Amino acid sequence: MNRRGPRVHGAVPPPLARLAPQEVRRLLADGAEVVDARPIAAFAAGHIPGALSIQLRGALAIWLGWLVPDDQPLVFVLDADQDRADLVRQALKVGYERLAGELAGGMAAWEAAGLPVARTPLVGLDDLQGRRVLDIRQDAEFAAGHLPGSVHVELGALTHRVEVPPGRLAVVCGHGERAMTAASLLARRGRRDVTVVDGGTSAWAEAGRRLEPQR
């Protein structure tokens, strides 16, 4: 696709179709991928089971292209005030054209329909007791400084069957967005003991706590 170039769609991205909860449920049963692009606090509070958290920001296209197959229909979950045109533009520019639509009414409509909801807790820096910290940042970021005692697996590797520590995990990245993506991937692997460190290593450093360089 990079060699031939993406299709030209015009100056204005096409709108996302609005899908009723039961339509979304049917699409998921047929193999569609659900990408929850809401802020991570909203995802933590409640999301469609099996949804992949990729918060809508400048890096959405990067993680979409890295983690999501390009041959499946995509269903998105968004908040009312998020920029649909930006989401569609980012998807199309990396060749993701099978955009089935978005969940009409968001998670409120999904819950009102009586459909199942999953949750992934956000935890603070003082809530790590008894949890193994999993750092999913890039190698260079981890080497520059990480929470003492943390284990490192890059986010992109979690799409493969890489070894992840057993037990209760607290996933960390720079701020929290990538960590929530990682937690959603781990949930797909059946892990139900995963939380996300709110604020990540940035919050740790801002609190005056030491980040340990790789030796």
C-alpha cells in the first residue's frame, strides 16, 4: 500500500455511519474490530468487552497501523465532543478504509440496551502495593528511566504471545494512553488482574520519585 499510495478520498473525510448497539453486536460477532477512541478515563469506567483502547490524539494512526489488522471492518466508540473527521482522516491516511461506523449514542446507548460492560481500573502511584509493574514503553524510554523493579515488554510485542508476568499487573507508560492500550490487549488474552497507572512515569517523576536507568 505504501508503494502504490493510498486512495484519494477528497478534502473532506466521509462521515462515520451511526450504528445501533445491536448492529455493533452483530458486526463484532462477524469479526469486526472495535476501537474505543475515548479518553482513557472513560474507557476505564466502562467499555465494550474486547474493545481495543486507542485514544484519539495525534498518534492514533501509528497505533492503529501497528496493532489492528487492516482487513477487518472497524467500529469506533467515541464521546460526543470528539472530532470524527480527525479520526477518519487518520485511519484513511494509513490505508484503513473498512470503517463500518461508530456506536450511536456511545456507551450510554450500549448500557441502556442491557449489553455487557467491562472495566479497567486506573490506579494512583500509592496503589501499587502487591502489583507487578509492567512498563510497555519503547526500549529507549525504558532504558532512560523506569519505576524501580518494573518489567519491560514493548506495547507492539503484546500482539504476539510474548511472556507477560503472572499475577496482578499495573501497566505503565509515559502518561497512561499507551498503557490502557496494553491493558486492553491483555484483557483479550484473558487477563482480569490488570490496572493502569494514572499519569504514568511522568506523574512518578513529577512527584519527586526516582526513575531508575537501565544497567
